[in-house]
Amino acid sequence: MTMFDVAVIGAGMAGLVCAQQLTQAGYSVVVVEKSRGLGGRVATRRLYDTRADHGTCYLKPKGELLRRFVDLLCQRNILQVWTDTVEDFPISSSQSPLKSPRYIAPQGMSAIAKYLALGLSVRLSQRAIAITPSVNNTWLLTCETPNSSASPNQPENITAKAVVVAIPAPQALMLLEPLGESVLDAAFLNHLRSVEFSPCISVMAGYPPTSQPLPGWKAINFVDDPDLAWIGFDSSKRHNANQPHFVIQSSANFAQRYLETEDLQPVGKQMLSRAAQLLLPWFDSPEWMQVHRWRYAFPYNPLQEAFLAAQTTQPLVCCGDWCGGTLVEGAMSSGLAAAEQINFQLRQLDLPKLQFVEFLSENIHLSRD
């Protein structure tokens, strides 16, 4: 059994920012992530000798924190400008969309999470299945490791003085609700129950390299379409892409209709047929296709607070883009706020606070730097 100051559940943006902040302050921190990769919905899939961003497709900084972070990642050659225009469908020659730079990672958007994870103790492919109070005012975190060939499905125990749950609220509720109101206050659990998410289905599709003329746009929003929400010319993000490929994201209503469908391939083909009907006829004849289900894609009833803390003796804090905001910027702010709350309840060490990005710049470097 391993003892840490803080255990962070979830290696998305909120969890990684929180873990990095607390680690740099001097706490011993472990990050536990159920998936094989980092980033949560800032996700990239490797397939057919290329990469496709099937979660967060680009960054568009609005607040100061994300703007400074994007500037740092551009300096590190992780991000670059992709386009300053995303069209709205139907595309009109009289349309004058507001120009604002969208930033992408040529190596895939998950490169952002990989940078944030540098120097952290991260355990991938470990699903937290239980949190229970333990002796000496600590938490016992039980994980299962189904992908471990050495000990398949054998749980691993971690003890920590504090726990940060940095996963979507419905998943956090499933993990924490078994503790009951004898451990967690009713208001805390009710706040978790109040958060709702919209689902999304993402289709990644590749096409023969020379068979069709390629579009002049990089991305299109579908504001009122019943089936589609967004399509991006994803291979235009890659250096020396060997064939064109696209990422298509469904509307929330469409995803809700097919959320429990076991085989998503016909659903993906239906989305491609709709894109072919609206845009380019050859969209419904891909050379390859993969489909991904995002059960918790976008919080549409987030909390107003930047974090959610339980009234427990040992610190337990939830954070994510569903706390005080949405998308990447909200997740980062929530992760910082959660770290500050944990620090307040533990040893009250010095945190970088508003200088978080500058602290990263000075202390976290890629090997090629």
C-alpha cells in the first residue's frame, strides 16, 4: 500500500492542472486514470498512420489563464494557429464570420495533456472503484487494473490524506454515493446530482488521397441541424498528412437517441451520409472510419462554484469543467481552485496561484528543449 498526500482521480485538464500545482508546491501527488492515455476529452486517437482529434478540436483562448498557457505551448512548439475562421452552415458568400485564431497541436491535442503531466506520478489504466475513510484521517482508494497482464483485475490500494475527484459529475456521483450521508453531507451529493451533461458521437473518417477535390474550409459549425454539430478537416492540422481525414461530431439530440446503441458503426455511417447530403457527396464513401461515444461531452447545467468540497474531516474536493465554467478554460480554473482548497485544508504551502503558467514555463521543459 502506497501513501501520498493527495490522490487525484482523472487525468483530464482539471486533474492535471491540480496535480501539477500541488506537486510544485511540495506535496506528494498521484494521478489515477482509467484510460490508457492522458487528457480526458482533450483526446487524440492514433489510427491508420495518422492522428485524429476526436474530442476537443482546437483551443480558442478567451480568458487570461488560457491565453498565457497557449502562448507558452506555442513557444514550446506544441501548439500553432490552425485557422482564424470557422464557417457556419449554410455557408454564404455574404457571410463575414468573426476572425479569431484557433490553436491546434500537429501531434494531436493530447500533446497538451502530455506536457501538463511532465514530472507527475501518473498511473494509467487504473479505474478507481471505491473510496473509503481509513485510519489516521486518510482515504483508502481502491483501483482495478484490468489491462495489467501481470495481475489482471487485481485491485491496488492507495492511501492519501486528501482526494481530488476530477471526473464528470455523474461519474463522481457513482464513485462517491456509496459513502452515503453518514460520510458525505446531503448538500454535497445533491450538488453532484444537479449537474447534467450532453452526449456527443464523434466519427473519424479517412478518404483516398487523390480521388476528390478537397474543401476550401477548415471547419464548419452546424447551428440548427438535427444530426450534426461540427465537422473539421482534421488532416489539415497534420504535417505531411498522407491522406485527407475528417472528424464529424453529432448534435446532442442525435447522440442521445443512439447513446446506448451497442454497435456504433451504422450510426457513424448515418452521420457521414448526412454530411454528404449537406456538403460533399463523397463523404459517405470513406476508406476507413472509427466512431467514439462521448457520454459526458458538454456540461449544460454546471455549478456556479469553481470546485465542490465535501464537509469531511479528511479533504475531498471535486473539480472539472462542470465547476464554474465549461471547456478547457473552465477545467483549468477549476483545477487551480481545487488545489488551493486542498492546500488550505492540508499544510498551506506556497502555491504559484496566478503565476501558474509562468511557473510551468520556468520548471517544466520538454526533452527536446
